[in-house]
Amino acid sequence: MAKIFKTPEELLQYVERVQAERDPHRKVITVCAGTGCCAYGSMKLADGIEKVISEKKLADEVGLKRTGCHGFCEQGPLVVVQPQGILYRKVKTQDIEEILDITVKKGDVIERLLYRDADGKQYQKEEDVPFYKNQMRLLLANNGLVDPNNIDDYLAVGGYRALAKVLGRMQPEETLAWIQKSGLRGRGGGGFPAGVKWESCRKAPSANGLRYIICNADEGDPGAFMDRSLMEGNPHSVIEGMLIGAWAIGYPGKPQGYVYIRNEYPLAVERLSVALQQAREKGLLGKNILGSGLDFDININRGGGAFVCGESTALMASIEGFVGEPRSKHIHTVVSGLFNQPTNLNNVETWANVPLIIEKGIEWYTSIGTGDVSENPWGGSKGTKIFALVGKVNNTGLVEVPMGTTLRHIIYDIGGGIPAGKRFKAVQTGGPSGGCIPESMLDLPVDFDKLTEAGSMMGSGGMIVMDETTCMVDVARYFIQFLADESCGKCTTCREGLRQLGLIIEKITNGQAQEQDLDLLDELSSTVAEGSLCALGTTAPNPLLSTLRYFREEYEEHVRERKCRAKVCKSLIRFSVIEENCTGCMLCMKKCPTGAAQGEKKEVHKIEQEKCIKCGICDEVCNFNAILVE
Amino acid sequence: MDEQKKKVTFKIQGKSYEGVAEESLLGALRRYGYDVPSLCYHEAVSTYGSCRLCLVEVQKGRRKKLTTSCNYPVQEGIEVFVDTEKVIRHRKVVLELLLAVAPASEHIRQLAGQYGVDSTPYQIKDPENQCILCGLCSRVCHELVSAHAIDFSGRGTGKKMTAPYDETAEQCIGCGACVYVCPTDCIGIKEENNVRSIMRWHRDLPMKPCKQCGRAFAPTFQLMRFAEQINKDRSFFDQCPDCRK
């Protein structure tokens, strides 16, 4: 039976003991067990390392740890040998023996497994790799250090110290004031000041004292995975944040917690469940937590796969067992939310920020980021933000930077620029309802307000990089159709408006649009944005409006010249053979799935247009640059 | 006095009116004779706010915003504008969208015509369709009739109003309340050979003849359910309402 901590002091004493028992010089092989690396086979790799350690009887000499996501997903499976911090990437099971023999035993590095940047420069230590070096990893700092299935790991790196601090020395009002002064704004997308929300919820009347504390983990944006990585890698940081919230918002009443997590994240559900159970066993959840009088526990509620359930009122309807449809918020959810009780909903990343603020202080937190929040909580964006950097960029993965970092720094210095010598075209931020930002605005400092001014938004932190081979009209088509499918279908403007916007854009990409269709897009977008109920509808035209704003010439080319400069829109392109380059090697003929590429050996081939489905395989396989796409 | 039922004063385009706190703004506007179109609102059931036709602009403090009036709660000190340029512009687009959704609905055509919209620039999906997915039928079925026979299924462009599994609505008692409340007449009811059919839900219900006059007056299944709901013996409905008097 695990020991239940009865006071903050008992917890801190335990932490000291755990820390003292751990030898900081002990060799540990950490294997990333985030979803990305797992997909690359990291679990099998970890099992293999475990086996070899026991075969070689090295258990006294070296430990093995399966940790959360390290963030450098592009290079997975990732292995870091501690305490030196040597980073090996793309590690395979056949490398295990060598790692143990050479690195663990002799302390030498295996050059073959080290990371090399685009210029061929080689890096030994994780912290020196530009991808990591240029970041400010606060929330993700412990992801690579702790085993998410072991609460002692989290305690050893200072976890739950912030909870001990508030329960031992700070009144709920003081705790709340700290969050207010920190300027923390909601990481789920809206950027609403957390302190303002917390205070409204604390002050809202509740006859039975019941207040719900919810964590929104319904991360649905295509390409976004920061919340997932936090929950998979460091679930206790989220739980600790919610506990502090329960104290600040709900004590002395009866706060109750929920995590609404999408069912598509089975690993996050699993690790969070384990973490909750371990926290209960230590008395960090349950009755009279650390002797403070606070009773609080957290339930997990799994989502059913609807994107719209990330919207606060739809999420609450879903927890209640109803269809996930948003309702009007003329009465705010902080006053009447889940089961008509005052409800405070924050996103995973927002909750994970809370222990950091309590632990390190307001002054430290407000020194990171932009603007001034001392008078106006909307006056700036404080702290760091995690972005899921994906698309046409060399180093895809999770990137944590201070608010106000420029897009250029994120994409080039951390992301390593655009692969294959292609030219950057745009970056899409904020998920499907965000917008596309052009090259001319790469020096834009990224914070809540600057992104909104640029016609995009922070959203939950998705960042999709696009190069010259991306057609901006096609991008808008993709996102509008995604949102049309994911609309709950309640409002005519959203359901029918998005469907019609999608049809018009499709006409443009098919080369069947007229000039007036562009005006129709403008008019209809405005009604969808202003006439819909929830944020899904009101922000849905963003991908369209931002591409129209920055890339209008591409739309006009599609309409007037029936031309797609990125050569993406199939109806507007044509494949043919450049006769002087073709050697008659027959490769394109062999690969063409429809038999459109035709010809005799050593004679110039041709492409029969009626049969061509414009898949582009001929161009991909041709070694002689003999396919013309126009 | 109950906080929720408090009398409040608010303005409609400069003129002061009295309302009840939290009541539907659309209801209040209609009470005072303002013409605001709507399809999904009915005072007998909860508001839903789906058709988006009852858009108005509401000034609250310094903020002025476009909102549907049906689900906007009347509050002290707000000012409402019912036909600003913005309202007219967006209402026109909503009507055009509705014309494209339900081209077969005579009612929608008439309503659009009243607001000067005679055609739609948008693509028609189904020329036969009349349903605009306002959900009034299911709200009446759930909230008033308590039969819970129909509801929405799916989402986004695949959303539809339907009986479970798109089959016969086994819980439908054939009361016809949905037919009565439907703004576009797209459900359909008929009585033939002492069978009442609610056409859209594929529900055919034999009707019970009155013991006294012999007239088939209501579906037997409906009478059974009603008897359960009001805790009466089934024989209570042996006679038709006329003979029972």
C-alpha cells in the first residue's frame, strides 16, 4: 500500500528522499515512447534494450526509461543516453548491442547514429542540436526525462511542489491572483485570460458549491499533437495544474474535475488513467488533499470523434450525454456550464502552465513573452507556446518557444528550412480555422494578437509549412471541406454556407468558375462568419479569407487563365513528354497506372491525354527530366 | 420576486419597451409588432437557433453585435436594431442558402419573396427537398409529446432528421404534432381505411373506433401511451372525445 501524504511537508520530505536515492550520474538510456516514435517501433526497441541489458547483466550499471515525446519526431525513434545527453536518432534494434558496448560501457559515441543537419554538421548532445537549442522548453522540459507511468519520476523532477506550495501556504484567492497577474491566456485557441475566467467561475453563484474544473483534451486540428504529447509524456503536470485550479476556483466549495479526451488518443487515455490512479494512491486526489480540506478528483470522459466537441458548450453537452452541439453563450459557461453548474474549462497546455507559474513566480513568467499584462490581461501574450511544426519543413516535430518568436526563427532556425531546395510559400497557423501567412510576413512575432491581426489565429498551435508546390486555392478547399464535414450542422449559415463555399472553390480548382464567383465567396464568407453561432462557424472562412487576402492572384489565375501555378489542380494541368529529353527508357510506361504513357523502346514516348489521370507518377519516376507539366 | 422573472426595460430602435428578463428576444419583438422572420422558433418549445433568419443587432454596453434573436435573452438596458444594413445583407444570404437547401418548399419561396429574394446563386443539392433541418419536429416530439420518436442523425453536410436507423419510427404515436409545427410542410400525414400514416417517419398506425359512435378517432398506440402518461386505465379512451363529454 502506497503511502498517502497527509501534509505538504510529508510530500516534500518524500520528494527529497526520492531525489536522494537517485544517483544523478547513473547511466540511463531513455527511449522516446511518444506516439510518433512508437509508430517507428520504439517500443520494440525499448523491449530489446531491456533484454540485452539483462542478458549482459548490466542492470546495475545502466537503467532504461520509456519517456514521453521528445519532440523531434522527424528523426525517430529517438534514444538519449544520460547523463551525457547523447542523442541517437533513427535507432534500430540492430544498434542496441553497439550502444551498450560502446556508449554505455566505454563512454564513446557512435557517429553513425548522431544527428547531422542539412550542412552535414554533426551533433553529439541533444541540447546542442539546433532544433532543441533554439527552443525554450519549459512545458516539454520533462517530457524526455520522466517515465509517464511512474509518479516518482515526476516527483523527482520537482513535480507537485507547486501543489504543496498552494495547499500549504497560499489561500485560494492568492492563488487566483497569481494566475491573474501572470497573464496566462488560454492555449486552446481563443487566448482568453485564464485568470479572468477563473475569477468569474469562482464568483459565480453555486447553491450546492459544486464547480466543474474541466480539461479540454479534444485536440482535433489536423496536424496538431502538442496536447497529446503533454498527456502522453507528462500527464501529472496537467493533473497538478487542475488541482491548483480546483483550489483557486472551487475551494471551499465542491470542485469536481473532468478531462474530455478524444478517443483517438488511446495512449494518452491510458497514461492519464495510470497517472490519475497513482495520484489517488498518494493522496494527491481524493478527500482532504494534503490535509488542506480540498476534496477533488478527476474523471476521464472520452470523446466520440467530433471535431466540434472541442468547442466548450458542445464539449459539455457531450459529457452530459447529449449530442455535441454548441449552444448560445449569452449565459457564460463559467456561470452555467456542465450540468448547469459554474464550469471552468481550460486546454491541456493551459493547465500544464499553471504549476510552472506557481513554482517559479509571476515575475519570471511575465518576463517571457510579449506586451504588458500588468494593467490589462489582454495586453500581451506571456510564457511559451508549443507548436506542432509540420508540412514542408526539414525538422518536423514539437517546438516550444517564447511568445513573440518570429515565424522565421521557428521555421528556419528550429525547423531547418524547406526541404529539397524548394521555396517557402506560406505557413498555416491555428488549425483548420486559422489562416495562411505569406512569406512577406515571416518576421511576424507570433503571439495571440499579432496572428489575429494577420487574419489567422493562434488556435491550439498547429503550424503547417507550405512550399511552392502547394496551391493556395487547393489548401482553402481542403480546410473548408474539412470544416463542412465537421460542422455540427445546426446553423444554416455554417452547414449550408460551408457546403456552398466548398462547391464554389471546387469550381475554381476545376477551372469552371467565373469572375463573379470570387465576389460570391466574399459575400458568403462574411455571412458564415457573422451569422453562425459558435466559433467553428465564425472562424471557418478564415482559411479562405486569408488566402484570398494574401494570394488573390492565384485565385484570379485559376479563374481567368485556368492556370494553377503550383501544378496541383488536376483539371488545370497537362502532362506531356519533352521530346529532346526522352530516351525511350520505358520507365514511365511501366509505372503509369492507366496506360496513358505509351511508346516503343528507345523511341520518344507520348502521353495519351484521354487516358491520363494526372497522377504525376511519370514525372516522379523519369530520370531524364522529360516530362513537362503545364 | 424570482430573479429570473424580473421586469426589465429595453429599447427597440430608440423606443423603450418592457420585457421579462431572460425571455426570448424574438418573442418580445413580435409582441411589440416588429417583423422578424424565423422558421425554427416556436414559443411552445425550447429555442434552438438553427435557421439563422431572426438575426438582429443588439447593443449591450459598448458592444454591438449580430445575433439570432430567438435564443437571445432579453436583458435590462439592451437596444435592439431589427433592420440595419448588416441584418438585411446577411438575411438575404441566409434566404438564398435556404432556397438552395429546400427548393421544393413553397413556404420558403414565399418568405424569400417577401424579403426581395427571388432566386439563389447557390447550387441546389436536391430539387425535391423541403426540409431545412430546423429541428422543430423533434423538439415538439421530445419536449411536448414525450414520444422521442425522431431526432437528428449525422453532422455537417450529412445531417438529417430521421427515425432511428432510418427505418420506421417505432416510438411515433401518430399524434401529428410534428406535422402541425413543421414550417415547410415536409412531413405529411394521411388517414385512410382507419389507418393514420405519418409519411416521413414511415409510421402507419391503426386507429381505434369509438365504442359509442364507431368513429375511428385516434391511433390505438397513441391512446395507450396517453393512458400511461396520465395514469388512467386504457378503457378511459374507449370513447371518442365527443362521446366522452
